[in-house]
Amino acid sequence: MRAITKRFPGVLANDSVDFEAAVGEVHALLGENGAGKSTLSNILTGLYRPDEGEIWLYGEQARFHSPSDAIDAGIGMVHQHFRLVPPFTVAENVLLGEHRPEARRFMVRPRQIERHVAELGERYGIAVEPRARIWQLSVGEQQRVEILKALYREARILILDEPTAVLTPQESEALFVTLRAMAAEGRTVIFISHKLNEVKAVADRVTVLRGGRSIATVDANATSRELAGLMVGREVELAIRKQRAVPHRPDVALEVQGLSVRGDRGGDAVKDVSLGVRNGEIVGVAGVAGNGQRELAEAITGMRPPVGGTILVGGHRLRTGDPRAAIAAGVAHVPEDRLGTGVAPTRSIAENTVLKSYRGSGVSSGPLLRWRAIREQAVELVRRYAVSTPGTHLRARDLSGGNLQKLVLGREFSGKPKVLIAASPTRGLDVGAIETVHGYLRQAASEGVAVLLLSEDLDEILALADRIVVIYEGRLTGDFDPGTATVEEIGLAMAGGER
């Protein structure tokens, strides 16, 4: 890609970017949210057309007028924001856009497609039920479907955006072996990730974008600190294990007793789970996506009624299946799907800041909202949490991932919660945004908030948690001290192995 430039109203997303990846290479693409990575990838996959610049494939200039042209040229991408049709099955989504004869037949053989999808899932360690419908899957499982789509099409150039966010360490290592094998077969793999250790483990070279420009292309043997500095233009504090001095607070802020929760596909997704979180404690729940984390978080926050068990906040029994009761009890929630669940995407930043507090006397008077007070409160929240935006009138959906997460965290913290449920709070964020979000979570715990952190990112849990429990097929299968447990031990429990 030569001198690629792409402009949007008020934004120069790519500024004369040069990017070159070789046949048989795993090439990592690094950069903060808003650095231009997604725009560059969308140009390469035909979703956008560049205002200036050229694309060359195998020595010949290429012009893409649609994603179909890019697919025909052998380019596939696993997007950070999924391109899936919720009512369709996994197999049907994999088949969409496919140009090979089996997809063009008047009568498609669904069982044959399902078998092929199942075989790919088993082969690459990302199995998912081919007949399940997308709306029934967790965010992590949906990401697996996107990976399967690209593998099914046998792309010669494969772009993967945060592909390991839902894998155990062992599964990530297996995926890296697969990517290296694909490169050895002559494919080109473009690997977008915020996990510097993964980039160093799998990539041959790394291209860093910052502020819409290509800053440097370096060998992957550069140090993590050097790469992080290139990304953000300053020294950053990398996420490492830290033994935090937890004040002795014997009071249990959140207690779950014998909780069972039904899943969307029938059967119990959470099975007889009991756990407690003390004031000022961060308890990490580690597990591969689809093992009950989403249902557990939704039950505690009132979004999904349990079929058994009790939830206590501050020693008082919580009325389940009622989000308003959870909010009133002091339960804050940072959901795994920040755009679809965490905010009303088409409403303004100001409106989103009061989604949980619009009944309060500070921002309403009887049935009427006090818009001046709402805007003033939103301006203060944006300032305090460093949300980068031209104004609070901007729609929430127009924020970058990192700024959207800051908005959600700021809104949840402003309610002065007793308990914070944080589900995959840094999924898809860059190293600078991760540093900021981790700081907010540590600050909340230091102020006495009980934090339940649910994440598939084991590095994140090891960096933040005071205590770690593992969830597998809806049950808690392990309890670990992050100061002494190894990644292999926790990873084995995440995969269902006995401790």
C-alpha cells in the first residue's frame, strides 16, 4: 500500500501511509485506537476506497470497488466489529459471500457445509456449534465465527484483528503455530493486536501507526517497551503482575450463593456458582468465552433472571431479574459489548451519561429533563476521564473503542457504586487505553469498591486480580493466588483440565 490517504469529515484517518507485507510473512500492525489501523484494513478489504494512493498485489496494481472484489483477490479479514447476521446460524454466516460452487448451487447442502465448518473449528482449536444462531453466542464465540469465515474461504492474505482475545494461552499458542504454518504455505498474515508479547511471539516484522501515519517498520525482536513507545509516543507502564496491598476489609460486598442461570440455547449456562468479593478486592474470573461469564454478569446486574440461588449486595438480598434494583443497590456494570449493550449508540454522549440516573433530582424535575444540567455533567465527565471528543453532542457510536470505554467507565463510577462488574473491559483496546482502564479499575478498588473482573485475557487478570477463580462449562473449577499460580496451571483449568 503506497501513500494511502483517507479523509472523513473533520478527520484525516490515513495520512500518506506506506505498508508492505511479504509473501510467507506474519506482519503485525500496531497502533492506538484512532491511529488508522481499521481504516487501512477497510481499504485493503474493499470497504473503503482511498482518496489517494495505490494498492499492489503480487506485483500488479489492484482497484477494489467493493468487498467482493477483495474477496475475489484472496483477501479475508476478521473484523473487530463483527460482520454477522444475528438470526442466521454459524454455518449460514460462514457461507455468506462465498463464491465457490457449493454456495452458488440452487440447492445448498447445509449438512455438508456444517461438517466442513465443524472440521475447521476442530482443526484450528476454535470449535463452535455450526447450527447455533449468532444471537445465541457470546461475543467471544462470535469472534470465532469470523475467524472460521476467513479460513473457510482459504484467503491468501488474511487480516486478523485481535484474534486471541477469547483463547486460553494453550489455544493461543496453537493458533500461532497455525499462522506460522499458513505463512510457510505462502500466505500473508496481517496480525493486529494490542498484546505485545503475542506480536513478538508470532510476527516477523511490525509496522507501527500513530496519528494516521506510518511511524516505523521494525523487526519483531524489538523490546515490548520500544514497541509501546512507538505506538503512543511516550513511555508507558506495561501490564505486569503486581502484588497490590489489599486493605483488610472483612465485609463481603457481593455474595453469590448457589446461582444457576439459563442460557439462550437452553440448559444452565451457570451451574450452582458460589463466590464472594470483599470491599476493595478485585476477583478475576478467568475462562474461555462461552463458559457462562456473560450469563453470570447479566444475572448479577439484573439483566437475566436466575433459575436458582441468591445474590446479596452489602448483606441484603437483591431482587433478581430487575436492572433498576441492581442499580439502586449500588451495582455498576461494564458489559463485554460496550457498543451494543453499554451505550445507546445513536444517542449523544450527554444522553448516555445519564442513562442510569435520569430519574435523579439533579438532572430532572418531575417528568422533565434538565438539559443544561445534563450537558454540564457530561462536560465534567468527559474532562475527568479524558474522553477525546469534539463535544458532548457527538453520537456515542462515533467514538473510538478506547474513548467509548472511558465514557462507560466514567458513567458507572459517577454513581459511586459498591460493586463493579467488569466484563472484558479492555477487549480490542490499544496499550495506552488499556493502561488507562486498568488504572481506573485499581482506583475503584482502592476506594473500597468490590470489583468482579470477568475476562478471557489471562494477562489482564494476572495483572489486576487479588484472587482468581476459573469458570468452565458454567462451574467454578479452580481458585488461584495470582502471586504463585502459573499461566500453565490457570490455562489448563480454563480448558477443563483438573488442577
